[in-house]
Amino acid sequence: MESNTVDGKLGVSQDALFSLLNLFPIPMEAFSPDGVCLFMNKEFIEFFRIQNPLDIMGKFNVFHDSSIMQRLGLTDYIKRVFSGEILSVCDVKVPFEGQEMYQDITSFPLLHTDETVVYVITVFITKRVYQWRLDTIRAKEYIDTHWMDDFDLDRVSTHTGLSRHHLTRLFKSFMGITPYRYYQELKVEKIKEALGDLSLNISEAFALCGADYNGGFAKAFKRKTGMTPSEYRKILQTEPFPTVPVSSVCESWEQLFRIAELFPIPIQIFKHDGDIVFINDAVLKMWNVGDTSLILGKYNLIRDPFANGQSELKDGIRKAFEGEAVLIPDVRIPLETFWEWYKTRSPVYDIEAIYTDILNLPVPGKNGQMAYMMSIFFTSRIYQGKPEVAKTREYLENNWREEFDIDKVAEAVHVSPSHLIRLFKNIPA
């Protein structure tokens, strides 16, 4: 299938759809209804170190891969996804380069108007739900921002508030490698980028990344890439690694909005000044928002008091509008506040709060400059039912490492301990 073929079922070109997926800073794949891989975004290719994507796209079929269907135990998951369901599976142990890494996988179909599956999109993302995972991500982010420095496990441990041993164990559990190995691999990626500048000799490229060509990173480079830096440089000079050709995403408002409407997960699109210009149908269905006339052109994300009241959320939104792709993990959205954002509510809705990872993406126009900012919501936890019960469940999941204390739980939910116990006894089994 040619990349610029217009898909009559979806009303958008395949090329435009894949161009949008290529903006995502998380690994993503697109499959045909019969399981054939049609596309891998740049992040997927880089993360899984795929040397030639064309050896996979159009050839690999997920239904024929025994390691996915049997060894990883995803047979039922795959069948249901390709039948049209939106599903997530957490903490899947994926063998990778002799290691075991843990993946959270979310898959969703893009459907034709008759509800038949046209594409299945698979997203590989770590949803930061539990505190141990948060600690791991905090350590990873520290390494990400201090990769130029010499590695110092004590500094990373101090930053996370964990002991060296505990941090190393957690990091290896969730990331599949030790903190130092992660630092090495990150450093090698930076060195690969520097080697792409052919005006630098190899020693200068290493020095630019805070590494000594005669030191251990030359060995780390060969271990990761399978070639020496000089061999890698020769390949760059003679035979660049293949890339997937994609066109500009934002050819028109209408095209971008049509693509966003295909996604069965909530998507909002904003102009560069923060004004909202689009909400897909999944927002309306999932969060029970009714009257869009009170929202479109009237709500401004940058001026929203709820967003500005949370430092991580505010900082992530600021970076996104400056042109950076930002994943803001585990944001709690109380539905009362959400309805207040949009000046609309339903009198009957039993969801108390939603936890979601919010991926903010700058969307470039034809000139390469940011035309829009897109927010995509990956829901990780939903608390529903009677408010007191939902809040109790939320409290327990957020404080599960602490010793159980009914008085503390009741105080957090603003009811008496005896009333809280009665509420839970009355929950149907």
C-alpha cells in the first residue's frame, strides 16, 4: 500500500495518519485488521534499535508470532483488540537484548462507520501508578538531565530519597537494567548523535558528550551498537540508516481534526495561545461532557486555575506550548473540577475521580512551526461509585505502602470509622 493512498474508510490519508503517530515521543505501531505491521513510529524504531524497518513493515504479522501470542500470554488480549476493543495490559515482561524489561501496552482500534476495524494502534507506555514506579521514573529523569556528568549513584539516590541498594533493585525491576547501564546506553545514544556531525572527529564527538574516546564508553558503544565508533562513522558516511518517509501533518485544520476524531481515547487540541479549538467524541463520551458550545473558543488551558495550581501540570503545559513533547504522569482529575472547567455537568455520573497520563504534543504546520498543541489522555485509574467509597479506594491505592489505620482512612474521607466500615460491608460482592 502506498503511503499517500487515501483511505476511503477513514476519510484521511494513511500518510497523514502515520505522520501524526510519528510525533508521539513514545513507541507506537499500526497494524492492519489481519495483524500485519504497517507502520512503526520513529520512537519505536529507536527504542527497539530496529536497523531496517522495511524488513518488518508489511511482513511481520502479530498473529503469527508465538512469543507474543503464547510466551507472553497475550493471545486473548490480541484477539479482543483486533475485534474492536480498547485494552491495556500492565507490567508485561518483554525479553530484550538479554534483559527483561517491563512494558505497559495499550491498544485501540480505529473504526469505520460500520464499526469494522481499519487499523489497530498499539502504544508502549509506562503508566506511573504506584509509588515504586514513581521513584524509578524520578531516578530516570535525573539521569536524563545529568547525562553529561560522570555517573554518581549516591547523587541519584539522594535525589530520589532511596538507598543505593533499594534504588538499584527498583530500577532494574521496572526498567530491566541498572541505573548505571541506563546511563551508559543514554550516553551512547548522545554519542551516536554527535558522530552524525561529520565536521567532528571521533574524539571530539565523544568529548562533546562528556566522554573519553579512550575510556570505557568506546566499549559500551560497541556493546550496544555491535560496531566500533569508527565503523559506525563509516556507515553514516556511506549508507545512512533508513527512515520512514512521512509528510507534513498539519495540512489543514479539517484533516487534523478528522484524524483526532478517529481515536477512541480523549484528545483536545489548542491553538498556540491556549484557546481550545477541538474536542474529539471520546472526551464527550468518557467524561460525560455535553454542550461543546460553552467550551470551544471559550476555554483557555494556559489560564486554567486548576492547571496553574499544580506545579508539574503547569510546567508540562508551559513546555508543550514552547514546542516540547511532554508526558505528564498520573494527573488526578476530580470530575467536579473537570465539569467546572467546561462549565457543563451531568446530574447523574458515578465517577468520582480519574487518574490519567497526559501526553502534550506540539503539532507542526506546513512551515514546520507549531500550529497546534494536542493533549492525549491515557487513563490509568478510575474511581467510581458512592463518593466515600471511591475516595477510600483512591486513598488506599495511593498509600498502600503505609500500615493500615482505619482512623486515618476515615479522616481522609471525612466520615467516621464506623460509617466507613458499614459502607464497605454494603458493597455487593
